[in-house]
Amino acid sequence: MTTVVPHAVDGARLRGRLDELAAVGDTGDGGVCRLALTEADGAGRDLVVTWMRDLGLRVDIDGIGNVIGTWPADATGPAVMTGSHIDTVRTGGRFDGNYGVLAGLEVIETVIESGFVPARPLAVGFFTNEEGARFAPDMLGSLVYVGGLPLEEALDTVAIDGAVLGDELERIGYRGPLPCPASPPAAFVELHVEQGPILEAECITIGAVTSVQGILWFELTIVGQSNHAGTTPMRLRRDPALAAAEIAVTARSIARDLGGDQVATVGRIDLHPNLVNVIPARATLTVDLRNTDPVELARAERMLFDAVERIAAAESVTIEHRTLARFEPVVFDETVIGLVVDAAERRNLPVRRLPSGAGHDAQMLARVCPSAMIFVPSVGGVSHNPTEFTDADDLQAGADVLLDVMLRLADGPIDRPTDGGVHQ
Ligand code: GLV
Ligand code: MN
Ligand code: MN
């Protein structure tokens, strides 16, 4: 076996694995549905674990179902880790999360084949329930991994379908023996599709991700008076659907009024009993607020709840809320960001720094080790959608940059984090 430092991953092998994994939970329209800890998620996990074992990695599963494959299998010191998630939203694409995990596997396979053995071990992981679409909050597995949420509390989380997280983990066979929090890796770098329009619009191949914006998720429950749609005069109505609609309009106007990076989304509205001729008794909806600026994000939160109070009073309904996720903006480690920029430049790939609009496991790992992310373009900036797509050349470029950055981190000294992740 030769021992030349590897220069490129096998893009065809990576795309082959992406196709195979996308077949698990295939929705028939190019998309994937592997909501966290469902049968489909379990089957996807089994496939990736099989690939890890076939490569000779040591596969460790912790109490929240995070799966980490380490090479060499007998390594003891902190590894340079990559990874992401393989759970999806209900109407997910095939690249979100999966690309980062399978590119990490591909990087390790490439290094093994080269015969080159870096000073530090290499690891690739996938973290439980990154999406947060079935269980809140998002990034739950990586949050537990770094000690941001006690394991027992996380195991009690109830899904939107009423299932309990710990039971679901047991059911699919992924409640592992390793303790949480885990001991930190030496460094973490996550490769992901951008999921937004910036890189494509600017003809940039590599994004060096500097930060992740703050995230607030709320679930609001509105209770009014259910009654007959034909007989109830408009002046007597106490209609939760009307109040839910006004909250959705308010969310949009908050984002418009604040401007800047503020975004606001009402992604789920459930009406009960949800019938054509019945004024609903109850509406449940979610509001997702995000901003790179924590002060503006706090202002958006205040504006939302001032409006919720006014809407409740005007329609004579009660509105209660639960906070599903609250994460401050996170700044990544300058050393690791610099390695991403440098690796792209050495390969003559157009690169720019940019913040992430989506949440990612790397923002949790940033609390315990130097961390950053690599983005590649998403065609049309589309994600959380079956049509999500990234060109083969860009998949290759991102994985090659990941290879370079991991090898640099695995062979050289690593600075401790700056203020990079000491945020909740
Ligand atoms: C995860 O995909 C999120 O940012 O919602
Ligand atoms: Mn993702
Ligand atoms: Mn996602």
C-alpha cells in the first residue's frame, strides 16, 4: 500500500451512497421522509452503520442514539470529527444532513485507502433528531452530546404524534450504552448544503461558515368557542382559526418591519375538529423566529407576544404558549474557518465567508471544541423540499475541502475555542 496524503475523494462512490440512503424513505418525488426515530430513520441508521462497520470503524452509540464511527477502531485520544444528521423533515431532500455524514464516511475511506495515518484519529457521526420536525428542539442529539440538555429530560420528549423519544429509541434499537455528555472531540467540521440562494447567485463553490443565527420556536395553543358555522352570528364568534391567521400575518409583518436578517415562519397549524361547518374549538400553531442579531431577535419575540395579547383580547380567545427551542446565535472558531478558506483557495475554488440561516449540529459542538462548517451551493436555494439539489461537481468540491480540513486538523496543533460556542 502506498502512503501518499490523499488529495481527492471518490465522488462517484459518495453519490452512490447518497442514492442508496435516499432510497430509504423515498417519497417517490425525489424526496425523502425519515422523521427522527421512525422505522425509516431506523432503516437509514442501519445502512450507515453497516457502511461504517464495513470500513472497520469502531461504532459507538450513546444514550440519546447519536452514532459515532471512529478510525482507527482502537483509537483512544480525541478525534477530529465530522458529521451531521440523517433524519429528515417529512418532505425532505436527499442532501440535507445526509451529504455531511456520507462525505465524512467518504473522507475516512479515502484516507484508509491511501495508507496515510494522521496523528489524530478521525471520526464521523450522525446526531439524533437534528431536524426537530418530530421532536423539539432541533439539534437535540448534539445538544445532549455536549451536555446542553440532560439525557433523562431529552428521553422524555414527546413527539408531535404523541410518541415518547426514549421509547422510540428503544423500539428502533438505538438507545446505546455510551454516556452523555461525551468527552469532546479535538475539533468538529460539518459539511452541508447551503440550503439558501447566496453561493449559487454569486457563483461561489465553497462557503466558509462563520456563524449560525439565533433560533426561537414557539407552539401556541388558542382556545375559543366551537359552534355551528351557519347559525353563529359573526359578532358572537370566538374563533381560534381567525386568531391563528392573524398571528401568521403578524409574524410576516414583524420580519418585514425589523428587516435585516430577521425571518419568521408559521410552519404548522392544526385546527380541531378541522371540519368545514364547525367553528374550531382549538388551534395549535408554531412560530419560528430567527436572526443573527440576538438583540433584534429579542425584539421580534416581544413584538410577537404583544401582538398575541392584542389578538387574544380582540377575539375573546385564550392563547397559551410553550417554548420549543431557544438557541442564541453561535460564532464559529476562527482557526477552523481559516482552514476552510485556505483549503478552498489552494484548490482554486471560489470561496466566501457567510453565516448559516439553518440550524446545524456544529453549533452545538462549538460549545466544546473548535468547530466550523463548509457549505456548497443548493440549486435555486431550495431545501426542506424534495427538489433540493446540488451538482455533482459541487458535492465533490465540498468533500475534497472536508478531506483537506480534516487532515490539517488531524496532523497539526488545534487552538481552543475563542468565544465560539459558549452560548446556549
Ligand atoms: C433545521 O434544519 C432547521 O434549521 O430548522
Ligand atoms: Mn441539515
Ligand atoms: Mn434540515
